[in-house]
Amino acid sequence: MRYVEQLKRFETQCNKVGIHHVHGLRHHYAQERYRELTGWECPANGGPKSKALTPEQKLIDREARLTISGELGHEREQVTAQYVGR
């Protein structure tokens, strides 16, 4: 099944039980998970932007983004910018 087909199936089932706008839950999860993995808020929640991070923090940031990306089923670090900011 393609992603779009799976997403439609998921949204239909959620709507049947009264759960709407579920994609926001992914954003919330990613942002909370980023804080858990890094120890600071993500840029989307007012945390430091990438340019303000030290080299050590940039390594932590990248590892966190890769972890979150995998957990969300994307496997690409770039996708996390949509969820946690840059």
C-alpha cells in the first residue's frame, strides 16, 4: 500500500471514532521527543536555532533528528525540519 493510501485509511478510521487533525499529533510527538533526546526545546518551540548551537550540540541535534525521522518512518533527517524547525 502506498503512503497516501495508508494515510487515507488511517484518517478514515480516526474520523469514525471522532479523532480529527491527527497530523498535529506527529508534530507534538516530534517536538517532545526532540526535547527528550537533546535536553533543550526545538527551534519550533523557541529553542536555539542551528546557527546558535556549539559543535557538540550540533552532533546531538543531528542524532536526535535522525532518531526522530526513523521513528516517524521517514529515514531522512531533512524531514524533521517540518516538525521541529531548523
